[in-house]
Amino acid sequence: MNSVPEDAAAEGSGAPGERSAVVIELPGAASAPPSVRPPSSPTALQVFRSLDSGPRGLLESQAQERLARFGENTLPGRRPVARPTRFLRTLRDPFTSVLLCLGLVSALVSSWGTSAVIAVLVVVSCLLRSTQEHRADRATAALRELVATTATVLRRDGPDDAPRIREIPVGELVPGDVIRLAPGDLVPADVHLLRARGLTVHQSALTGESVPVPKHPDGAGPAPGAVPGPRPVSGEGDGVFARPQECFQGSSVATGSGTGVVVATGGATRFAAAYDRSARRRGASAFDRSVQGISWTLIRFMLLTPPLVLMANAALRGRGLETLPFAVAVAVGLTPEMLPVIVTTALARGAARLARERAVIVKRLPALHDLGAVDVLCLDKTGTLTQDRPVVHRTYGQDGDHRPEALHWAAVNALWTLQLAELPEPDALDEAVLDACEPLHGPHPDSYLPIEEYDAVAVLPFDPQRRLATAVVRHPRRPGTHVLVVKGAVEAVLDRCALEPGERARLDALAAREAADGLRLLAVARRERRAGFGPYTPADERGLAFLGFVALRDALAPSAAGALAVLAHRGVSVKLLTGDHPGTAARACRDLGLAPGRVMTAEEVDALSDERLAGTAGGTAVFARCTPAHKARIVDALRTAGYTTGFLGDGVNDLPALHAADVGLCPRNAVDVVRETADVVLAEKDLGAIAHAIGAGRLSSGTIATYLRITLSSNLGNVLAMLAAGLLLPFLPMLPGQVLVQNLCFDAAQLAFAFDRPSPSVLRRPAVLRPRDFLRFITGFGLLNAAADLATFGVLALALRGAAPDGPTGFHSGWFTENLLTQALVMVLLRTGRSAAEGRGGGPLRAAAAGLAAVGVLLPLSPAGPLLGMSALPPLYYLLLGSVLALYACGLSWARRRYERGRRNT
């Protein structure tokens, strides 16, 4: 226990009017620039002086004045995005921008119908996306939790009054307040400790450390190595968070109690600093990169098409600007106008299905595609591969032999420690020991004795300085005999045992080997003594007889092994980025059947350049002793190497890696700042839910990819045929109004893609929209489509020779019909999972294709035909067209099978 010098009281005892400015640029405050921070931690007196406070707390008038000056102790609020603003943001989508430009050009050349259709499509797409993202934000806002509700503070009414202990809302805390911390309390602000007794805090949300961290004032720390077992590397393990005299907002008290002075509140805390960093925009995701690549390919085609049409018609046919509307219509015909609607609808349906079936919230719709494209998933082991609790692995003595009595006496110790020690929550190690305990059988003198028969005399609970716990019990078979049962860290227990030097060396070596293998050891010892009248103290923990070791490991998550198998089958490699010991991480992987291979430590990562790390990271499954900076650097290296990465995190220390990944995931019980930063919020920290979400992303991405391949190849074929016809014919191959009606019919049929379910085969590989792959596909199938159109020209020439109607009207009618029929064939024969879909009765896509074919045949024959410049065709045309379509269908099927074989071989 550490006391504050009495003269410190004078620093905070002045009248309110005599107060100097409060200076909060302390090492614990996030707002302090490094240049003004002292090289060593300040003393309590220095802290009080800088804050114009004292150990008796602030005056109420001081607190009210500071509350007005510094504001409430709350995190800076995220402003909700207004619906009009969210709608306007959706216009930044590359395809939407392309459509807007085409609509503007169409309006300039008086193609009002085309311009109106494009405007409607843009508005519908933006409304769908903005509405879905607004719903996701509302669902995420409903998960917000308060960091703390009330705090115990010392306040005074007047300068000469004694301080009163009060409970106030945490929002009213100000710098300089003296507060008290008790077991189970959430730390409400950044605090410099004045006094502490057995205080340990959970700060995993800040640093990722899985065990409570001891905290103590200056000069009252435990002996070196006071924390049992290997201590994980924290987010700033050698910096601010490692200072034992500082407690931070976002952590919670595990054991003990303490008193401290508030040094930072609200936006000045370390927690708020991480919160502010979460507002940074992530770089282009996998979806953004794919869409931009395909967009620029289309933009090049569209910019090239109108000039080529104009120049070719002017040079060969002597036509002038009267062909400009036709040239613009050709460019519009190349564009997948429905893409924004299809993308938004497919992703929104996938996100809604995830929310309904798995309670998974997709906050940013493109993140669902990014999930489908993920081929590397980075995560920590706790909560995903393992549960946040230990289990007993085995017990053994100094020769490695099975030693059940060690577990028996460890259970006696655990039982009475749990029952008599005043702990805020049961100790996980004690619960694991009790769960594994079984009655002893055999010649041992304590055989068949249930542990409940040992009545407790006294308990000396675990504390960070002694690193062990002692239970004193009466022996049921030897009246008047007390047994001291000691359980704790290996070094602490062995120091108190009567051991020969050689025996001690063997035990130390055995413990080191087991720790390297990822096991956590508890040493167990005992001592018998006659019942006395004096109280038991730590001085009695001497001359112990060593009983054995109890080895514990992390309990495996029930669904982890199955989820890992599913992810591996889908081409997703899991990489463990943990602050734990390399042996602990490797053991968890081995227990789950995941070959860890070579384990890379943070020191090895530091020794590599970014280029070498990018080449090495892909082949490494486990990275141990990682800080947040290491995790972010590894994720960056994986992205540099061409992988699409997902990262699962739940603490402030995970924010850098969440920002670095293509898609960030977190459980709904993550801290607020992480929930607001992540793209996907899971109901639980469950690897199975992630595998399901990746599958949903691939199904949605498969729908989008199928639409793009079919539409772009069909559109390219039509454009090539139009260009050829424009050069071969003495008239325009199709009137602008006919092009508009044809596009409207095709666009209406394409809506069915958003409601189609691709084949399960799309789940087998990451769904990445690669521009080069698309270009190869649409070029090959587009040329095949153009060949069918050119064959139709011959059919029309043969069918219309000497027959009425002839000339432009007959050609326009015949080509209009052929275009819609070939597009209907393409929709059915080129879609992903064709054979799987045919196994179902009907289906939205086949119904849409049938409707499209019917319109193509009947519209020229209807009363609307003459209004569009079309008329009925002779029966011979339909007979010859059927032959062309049959050959085209055979060619499509053959080309599709060859394309799929090529993809499987790559």
C-alpha cells in the first residue's frame, strides 16, 4: 500500500477562485503529445499538482466548473448519417457514375427515353443501397453498451469539509476526481493509482492480454515475474498500457481494490483516441478494386464506340451527325445498365438472409462480396478456436509419471478458495480443476475421500505478489491435524518446497518443456502440522512437500474443428495472429487438426522487410507474440501478396488490423469502437458463423458474376454486329427507339438474376471479379454472339428476297426478334449452375428468359410493331432462324464446357 504525502493535500484545498489551470497532459492521457510527456512516470504528488487536486478530492464547485469546461465523460458521439447524405454517397459507385454520364450524353442528343430509363435505374439502385445500409446502422446502434454507469468518487462541499464518498454517473467525472475501484467495477476513465490492494484488471479490450494484469502505485510493485505463466504481449506492452500505476477506461477490475485520481476523461482517454482512429477510411476493398477494374474496361469501350461509329458511317456511307443518336445508343447498349440494381439487390438479399438466419449484421453492403472473396482469414484463438477457459490436460510428478493425488489436493484447494475467498467471479483455473477431479482409487492413504469431507480452517487467496493460493483444511482421518494445501505458479511453489538442488533442476526443466509445448502448469504441494491457535499467514507456506504438476490447456471451441474443415474446403486459409506464447498457439492448432507448420514470432516479423514479409506471410499459419502493430503489418503484407483478407477482432487493440483488412468482423459483444468500425457484426465469436457468412457472400457474388458475364458478352456481341451492319447496310441497322425498347426488355428480364440462386459450386473458391478473366470470357462469347447475329443477316437476306416486307422495316423486325431470342438463350445456357437449376421446377431466371423470347417473337406482330418501325416477317424467316439458334445453342454449350474445364485446371 502506498500513501500520498500530506503536503499534497494542500494542492487541492484552495478556494475555487484561486485555482490554476488544470493540466491533463499526462502519460495516461491520449491528448498529450510525446514532446511534453516526461521520460518517466510522474509521482502521485506531480499528478495532483498538474491537476490542481489532492487526495481529499475536488470541491463540488470545482467539479461543476470542470464539467462545464471539459464536457461530460463520454465518448465522442458518432453523428448519424442523414438519408439524403447516404443517398448521395451511393452515387460515388463507379458503375453508377458511368450510367449518369451516359444519361447526360443521351439527354444532350435528345434521346430522352434512354436518359429517363437510366435515371430511373440509378435512383432505384441508390435507394436500395442507402435503405439497406441505414437498416444495418440502426441494428448496430441497438447493440451499443455503456462503458460504465456509476463511479464511486470523493467530493467535498467546502474547503474545510471532510470528503464524502458519493456514487455519481460516470458522465459527471472530471480530471482531478479521486475515485475508488472495487472488484467487478468497470474503470470509468483514465486513472493514476494512489493506493491498491491485490488489484488486477482485465484490459484485454485494450491490449489483447488474456489474463488479468497486476496494477499497483509507484514503489509498491510485486516481485519480477509476478504473473503466473507466460504473459501475452499486449498492444502497447512496453509502453503506456504496461505501466502498473495506470488504469484505463475500457478495462475492468478482476481482483482487489484501489484508489486513484482521474487524469483523463471523455475524448482525452486512450480509449477515445482509439475510437477517433476508427473513423479513418479503409483503403479500396476487394469489391472496390474489382468494380473499378471492370468499370474502366467498359469506359474505354464506350468512349471508343461512338467515334468509331461516326467515323465509319461518315467515311463509307457519307452520313453525318444524324448518326450520333445511334452511336450513343450503341454505347448504352454495351453498358450493363442493371448492374447497380442487380448488385444492390443480390447483396441486400444475402445480407437480409444472414440477419434473419444467423443474426449477422452486414453494415456495408459491398462487404458481403468482400467476404465471398476472402481467401485468408486472420484471427486470435480465444473465442474462435478456443474457449475463454482452461481445462485440465493431465497431471504428473517429477519423473513425468501420472500423479492423481496432485489433482486431488489441487481440487481441495480450489473448492475452499472458491467458497471462502471473496472473489468478484470464480477463478477459471479453480473451476477447471474441480471439473476434472475424480475420487482417488488405490493404496493412497487419501483414497475414496470426497474433497467435500475436508473442512476448511483458513484460506489465503491468490494475490499477484505471492502467485499462489493456500487452503488450510482438517484431515478427516487424523483428528488434530491440519493440512496446508498450496497451489500456484511453478516457481513460487517450488521456492517454498524442501527440494534438493538436482531435484529442483529436474522440475524446472520439466516445467519449461511443458510450457514450450503450450501447457500452463500449476504446481501443487502440501504440509501437515498440528492444529494451533494462531492465525495462518504466508509465513507458514514453507517446508512444503511437492506433490506434482497439474497441466492445463485452452478448452477448444465446439464448432471450431468443423468450421475449419468447411473453410479449408472453400479455399480459405486461417492464420492465427496472437499475443500468446508460440507453444500455446501451436498446441491449439494441433488439437484442432490444423497443421501449424513453422510458427513465426513478432521478433522474426520485425527482422523482415515489407517485401520479404509479403512473400513469407502466405506460407505461415501462426504468428505469436504479436502486438496490434504486428497484426496490422501482417494483414497489410498479405494484401500486398494478392490475398483478400478478413480479420476478426473485438478489442481496441484490434483496430489497426481491422482497418488494414479488406473486411473487418467482430462479435456483437465487442467494444463500441470496434462494432462501429467493423463491416460485419456477428451474433457470437463463432468460426462457424464466419464460414456461413463467407458462403452467403459467395452466393451473392456468384449471382453478380453470372449477370456480368452473360450481359457483357451478349452486349458486346450486339455492339460488334451493329458496327458491322452499320458498315454493310445502306440504312441504320436499328433505330434508336428500337435499341431503347430492346434494352428495356433485356433489363426487365435481367432482374431475375437478383433472385436466382447459383450452384453450390460457387462456394468452392473465392468469388473475385477479376477484370482480365471477365475480358477473356466476354470477348470469346461476344464473338460467338456476333457470329450468330451476322448469320442472321444472311437469313434475313434469304428470307426477305422478293418478299414483303423488305428493306429497313423487315431487317429491323428480324434482327430485333433474333436479338431477344439469343439473349434468352444466353441467360439459360451461360448461367452459373445451369444443371442444378434445371433440376428445380421452373425458376425466376427461366421464366424471365421465356418472357423475353415471347416479347421478341410477338412484338413485331402486335399493333405496337408499326409504331416502332417493325412489321411481320415471313414464315421462312422463323424456320431459318430456328436453325441458326440451334447451332448457336450448340456452340454456347461447347464453349461453356471448355471454359469451365480451363477454370478447373487453373
